[in-house]
Amino acid sequence: VVVEGDRVSGLTIGRRASVGRPDRTGNKILNNQAGGVTIDAARAITLIGNEIIGNGAAGTPQIELVNGANDGIAPPVIDSVTARVRGQRMPQYDVRGSVSGEAGDRFYVDFYGNRAVDARQIYLGRVLVTVRSGGVGTFRYLARANTSETGGVDSISATATVATTLLGSTSEFSAEVVPTLS
């Protein structure tokens, strides 16, 4: 499904659904006047592997949870992204950060590379994280953009999806982090 440019609002979801897949065949929600995806008062909405970028004015959430949607799951926090370039066509990205929740909670953290040159968002993959007794689960993920793409990514963002149910609730996007070179 492509929802692009001719809509005031990208996509509003108000019921149980799973949108996208972690195999890079997700939907494209691009360049709409308002936000990309708004989840309104619904729970267990899963958003994985979609390209959701360039919607609304700068700073507009590309995924927005309103009215208690998805139980207000917190997005992951990306502490650092280091790009490693060693004669490769595509750099490798070392992404480190954390998710918060109750001890024993499990989350899939899905990573997205954002490219300004062609206004694209590339699904980079996922890691499973378990929250420890202190309420925080840490992650480290080595990502590489699809080798058919040219150049690297300008920033990386992530979402967290509850991994303990069939359809897990997905968070809003984390803040974008610009890679530093190692």
C-alpha cells in the first residue's frame, strides 16, 4: 500500500491491526500534509518494516500515539550510532541504546535508516531486547543498509514493539541519531 502526497493525513488507525512486515515489504506512507500514521485509542497495533517519512512539517511525528493508543509504549532511546567504513560500498552502523519497561518485558527494536538525498527511509532490521530488573533493557545492533542502495544513511531511528503477544503494540519513532565516524 502506498499513501503518498495527495492526502491531508497519512493513515489513521483506530482498530486492531498489523501494518507492515519485518521482511522489507512494508507499506509506504510518504509526503502527506499531516503526520504519517496516527494510532487513535487502539491497542495492539503493530507497525514494522514500513517506510514512513516526509509527512507533515519538520518535527511532525511520523508515528503518533493518541488517546492512550498502544498503551503509550515508550520509544527506544538510541545513545549512539557509529559508522564504520572500511572499503565497503555501504558503511556498517553500530547502534547502541535502551528500552524501558517492567522487568521481563520483551521488545523487538526495529531500526530505520533515513536518507536526505532521496527522502527515503530504509528498514535495517531488528533485535530482541529483554528489560532487566532495573526497568531498562540495553541493545547493540550492527546494521547495514541494503547493498543495492548507493551511499549510507544520514540518521537512524527506531521503534519498539511488544514481543510477548501475537500483535504487539508499537511505539512512536525514537529521536533520529546522526552517525559519527569511527
